[in-house]
Amino acid sequence: MLNESSTIVAVSTAAGVGGIGVVRLSGTKSLEIAQGLCDNKIVARYAGFHRFIHSDNKTIDQGIVLYFPAPNSFTGEDIIEFQAHGSPIVLQQIVNACVDKGAVVAEPGEFTKRAYLNNKIDLMQAEAVIDLINASTEKAAKSAINSLSGKFSFIINDLLKNLIELRMYVEACLDFPEEEIDFISQGNVSEKINKLHITMQAIIESAQQGKLLREGIDIVLVGQPNVGKSSLLNQLLGEERAIVTEIAGTTRDSISTEISLRGIPVHIVDTAGLRETDDLVEIMGIEKTWQSLEKAHIALFIVEAGTGITKYEKTILERLPSDTRKIWIFNKIDLLKSRSKSIDTVDGTHVYVSAKTGDGIELLIDQIFDNTGMPSNIDDNQNIFMARNRHLEALGRVKKALTNAALNIDAAEIVAEELTQAQQALSSITGEFTSDDLLGEIFGQFCIGK
Ligand SMILES: Nc1nc2c(ncn2[C@@H]2O[C@H](COP(=O)(O)OP(=O)(O)OP(=O)(O)O)[C@@H](O)[C@H]2O)c(=O)[nH]1
Ligand SMILES: [Mg+2]
């Protein structure tokens, strides 16, 4: 259980050895505890050099101490930072010394949780802290810092303000049942709901893109042995990661790789060609191929351009989850001396490439973006909202409530009720109506010390 009145302590820098390591204290007793360890007087907002001394009077280390008095600190409480040498043993000794003097070891994310509980940041900004720490590409980091700086909280709060104004107007109309309908039309309620609906749709699209930016796109390469799956992986990766040979059945175990395609994290799996085999390793590899296919956003089906789609690929298609996107890749066009191209057909997009020469790879990447709803080039000014499922669900509920309100525009009571629902769903994003369970879940994903 969290006790918000306790003073917490943790190592805030990454585990392992480093030049400098930081131990952080937060809570009312931070200064008293830290002063008990230091040989000089600690001064607020002053980088003081101290010896850190254990209760047995032995020196643990020497370094800098920073003191940020409440409320002007990250958590809104008194914060002390010890900057010591980055040895895990030294840092642990400082933590132990603080615990001896009354601090308790922080839970994962507890510093950020306190910042949220003390209204220093809202829930969306707290989530952005962990997204920024975990960002795997520059674009993902930029998007997280947008959320952390409050850009998206501002958009959500602005929408919330309009929603509340509208709801109050409709509720006021309820007091005059005779003139209710006139009031609704005079107040342009219907137009305002439609406008909110359009804004919501744009936010949902940006959130869907942000979710991919945060979590990455899952892609699986499938196809018969020898069609060029591993060659394509190497081509996308720009290095010889997978073994390529003319022997069918070269890849027997799946190879998972993280790449960045135009700044978007992509998790790509090169698989063992799906075929009948007695080779135990290959059988297990084929089983893994199926598992990867089940969770993929996009399956890239590779065939030889000279052969085309066969019965074999059609059998795989039948087993595939219906929401998996598919792109057909006709490989080895160099052998046919034909040019790369991309065409839309009734069974999906066909992209003609050569994994050997690289011809058509950019066209393929365009198609990958197209199939995930991502713009094919995200420029740096684009506002992508670093979203998670929780946000998407809430945004979906807001949109549904607005649709219901629009459909029942002549019944002011229903309109008011739907607008209330929309308001609650929207506020849950920034954390106004949020259960303790949800908070536990969100902050539990953090590392200790953040
Ligand atoms: N000419 C030509 N050869 C290619 C192309 N792509 C792959 N190959 C050749 O096809 C053979 C098989 O390529 P791989 O990439 O190992 O094929 P795979 O689908 O991974 O094969 P398995 O792992 O056995 O399932 C190799 O000899 C490659 O050099 C291409 O675009 N053009
Ligand atoms: Mg292979």
C-alpha cells in the first residue's frame, strides 16, 4: 500500500555501473534524512559538495546534493537528489542509510504518482513520462515530449470546456420544457455537437497513429521456402541479419528484429517457410510462424513474381485472423527484367520488388504505412498523440455519446445525459475520474526511481 505521507527513496539512474548515479528522496522528511547523512549544511537549490556518511561514521562516497523544497519540485514535495559515483554498491548503501533514518523504498513509478496526486502533472503527462523513457525512435520520443509538455492535455481540456458549456446550456433548457426545442435550435446545439464529433474523429485518428508509434507495427514475412523472405528482411534492415542461401528451408527458427522505418518502430519477424517437413527444428519454427501471424498487424506474403500466387498461399490465408492486413509481394522481378510497381487488386495490394537489388522497397514501405493508417511520412510538426488503449477506449466512448446525442437532438434530456457521459469519458483521459485500480496499473509499469 502506498502511504503518501511517507518519505520515499530509490536509485533513479539505470541499473548497472555509470559515471554518476542518482539517489532520490521525496517527502516531508527528505531534508532531515539527507542532512543526517551529509557533513555540510544542505542549502536549497544549491549544488553542494558533501561526504555521505553512514551511521557508523564511515564514508560511503562523496558527491553533490541538490535540494528542491516543496512545492517547487517534480513531485510537489521536498526532494533531495544525491549525485554519487555510479556504483550499484555505493548507491544501494546510500539508499540503506536513508532507510535507516526513516525513509521507505519507493514503489515503481511512485515519484511520478506523487507528482500526479499533487497536481503537478495530469495522468496523460504521467503516462508520457514512461513513454519518453521507453521511446525506441526519435519520432516516438518527440511525440512523448509533446504529451509531457501538456500539449495534448490542452487539446483535451479545450474540448472538455466546449463539451461542458454545451451540456450546461442543454441542462438549462430542461427547466423550460415548453420552449425546450426552440432553445435547442437557437443555441445551435446540433451544429455544435457535429463540430465536436469532427474534432473527436481527428483526435481518434491521431491517437491510433500514436498507439502504433508507441507500440510499433508488428510485421511477419511469410511464404514458401526460397521465395526471398530473409533477403527482404535484410533489405529492409540494411544489413545481412538473416542467412540467405539457395537451399530451401534455410530459416528454420523465426528471427525477430526491431527496425525503424521512417522513424516508426517496427517489429519484424522472418519466418521458417511454411511447408510439410520431418525436421523437428523446422516443425517448431513453423509453429512459431503461426504464432507470429496471429498477433501481426500486417502479413507480408512473398511469392516469386515468375510463379505468382499458388494454392499454398491460399491455404495459409484461410487460417489467418480476418483483421490481419495483407500485402502481396512479388519478388525477384530482376529475373524477369521487369520494373517495380504497386497495384491495388481485389485481393489486396500487389507490390513487385527485388529483394536482391532493393528495387521497389520504398513502394513497399509506402504500402506498409498505408495499411496501418499512418501517413507515409510524418513530419516533425505533426501532432501525434502518444496514445494507449485506455485513451482509445475513452475517445471511442466520447464519440459514441456524441453520436447518440446527435441522433436524439429533439429530446433534450437524452442529449444532456449523453453529453454527461461524453464529459466523463473525456475527463478520464487526464485523470479526473479515475479509479485507484487504474492508477495502480498505470504507475505499476514504471521503473523504480521514476
Ligand atoms: N535474383 C534474385 N534472387 C533472389 C531475390 N531474393 C532472394 N533471392 C535468392 O533466393 C534464394 C533464397 O533466398 P532467401 O532469402 O534465403 O529465401 P527464404 O524465403 O528466406 O528461404 P527459406 O529461409 O529457406 O524459407 C537465395 O539464393 C537468394 O539470393 C531476388 O529478388 N532476386
Ligand atoms: Mg529464410
